[in-house]
Amino acid sequence: MTTTQLNTRVPEELAAAVRASASRAQMTIGDYVASVLEADQAAVSSPDLRQARAQMHAAAAYRKWLANGKSEDGAMGMDEVFDA
């Protein structure tokens, strides 16, 4: 399989968490990130996995929103967004 290099900037806290997860999985960081991205891309083929993927991405965005000091006054809850 041909490979290519992707470069990105992430917050140091995320980089540390990824390094730790890769270490626990006994994988290189590149292999770990590739496996996470492959799993994320595979999720688009199944409606249930697509919903789980959307919820996961929304939860991460919500945590980032709160970490940046944004207000949640008047916001919809996750249950409202995903009609759970």
C-alpha cells in the first residue's frame, strides 16, 4: 500500500493523549492515528455507526466549546440534537 504523510497542528493536550493512547496500544503514533482515521472513515457505511460517529464528534466539539469559555445558555442538549 502506498502511504503519504499528513501534517496537522493539534493542541498539546490532544497530542499528549494521542501519544499515551498509542503507547498503551503498543503502536507508533502514525499507526495509531491511521487506525483511528480508518475507523472513522469506515463509520460512514452504516447508519448506526454514522450516528455514533456524529455523536462522538458533537461531544468533542461541545467540550471544546465549553473549554473556550463559551456559554451554553439557550443551547440545545445532546438529546435534543440527536432525538435520543
